[in-house]
Amino acid sequence: MATTSSTPTGIAYERAGPRGDLPVVLLHAGVADRRMWDSLWPALTAERDVVRLDLRGFGESTVRPQGPLSHVDDVLDTLAVLSIEQCHVVGASFGAGVAVEVALLRPELMDSLLLCGPGGSLIAEMTPDLRAFIEAEDSAIARDDLDGAAEVNVAWWVDGTQREAGDVDPAVGGLVRQMQRQAFEVTAEWDDVDEIELDPPALDRLTEIRVRTLVLVGALDLDAIHDAARRVAAGIDGAHHVAWPGVAHLPSMERPDDFLALLRGWLADRRPSDLS
């Protein structure tokens, strides 16, 4: 049974499962925290050594950074605390961008990458749907309407722009609403915090990544995410690109059983044709 621990710098994490195989590290989306993996956690930790953490400003990682914010450094510090020298990394959305940056800075840590709905630093294009989302979220935050801002995130990232709210399991939207609302609250006074950006940026350095990489995208995701997925799959030598119909930005939450099967196959190094 995993219990929540915290690194000396304030990153909350859990580790559970049998030791032996390389650990699996789960990095959550920017609309979520480590609870987005709840539906996978019991089954996955029954058979694998798994770590999930809250990036700073999300979930229980509420400690304000002492200097510029670096999610990459926080992940690396957490792995060092856990004495993890090599692992598989699964990154969702914003967490996928963090995962790629970790792979670029510390390639020896990575055995494989599974990038689900790649976002964050991997987004290259300000597509009309992404611009509409940002404008709607900014408008709600400017009114100090954090509930409204969280609802905007649910509408764009959970429901997507091609279906109605009733088409998605309400439990998924409810959890995202809760996680995103909490993140807004935690970082409400962090406007003066600078965030370290990789230079040169990750998108310009994808050819440096030499580990097995799988890119998963939901067919109903935003155009900006589809563009990012194509760029990442094309930029990383040998990367595999898988698209799931009928889901939006969070396939692991919408179809947890299928995602668990996909992850199991990926960790077992099955052929790409067996993963689609």
C-alpha cells in the first residue's frame, strides 16, 4: 500500500509495487495532478514498481519554489531521492513535455517514453481551437472566477470541441474539475514566479532522443495536440504514433482498461502493430 511522501523541496509522490523491473514513472497532465492515474494505480502497482508525483503547483506539491520554477529539476530531484537510476516514463499532456525535457537533459535515466496527448513545451502551433481555449480561460481568471476557469478546462480538454458534455463519463470531468480548481488555488499568488525553459527548446532537439518512444493521441483532441504529436513522432527516430478514435485529450482517464493494456504491451516491448 503506497503512502504519500514528500521530497525535501516539497514534491509529493507515491511509490508502490514489487521491485525488480525498471520503475514506471507517471507524470500528469496540466489539467490534473497525480490522481489522474487513480483508475490505473491498483492494477499497475500489483505487477510493477510505479512512481507517481505531483508537479510543483499541483495536488499536494504546494510549496512555492525558492527560485525559478523547474519541473524538470523537481522530477530529477524526486528520482534521486528514490535512488532511481533508470526508468520508463509515461507523460500526459504537459507532463509529456516535462518527460521529453528530462530525456534530453538526462538520457541515461530513460529506458522508454510513452507520451499521451503531448502538450506543454511540445506545442508548436497556436491553432484556432487552442487560442479560443486560452482566451476563455484568461477571461474567467480575469474575473476571479476559478470555478468558471476550471469549467473551461473541462469543456476543452475532457469533452473536446467535437462532442457534448454528456458524451463523457461525468466522473472524468468531475475529477479534472477538482484537480484543476485546486491548481488554480495553489498558484494564485505565484504570478511573480519565473519558469525555467529549456534552451534550445525541446522541439528543436527531438533528434537527440534515442529511447523507444510511443506517442498516443485521441482523435477528438485539439488541433494543436495533433500537430505536436505528429512533430514528436516525426522528430524522434523510430517513434511510433497511435491514434485512438472517440476520445479527447485524456485517453488514460476515458479508457483506463485499454490504456493499461497498451502500457503493459509497451513495457513488454511488443511490436508496434500490436499496440494500436
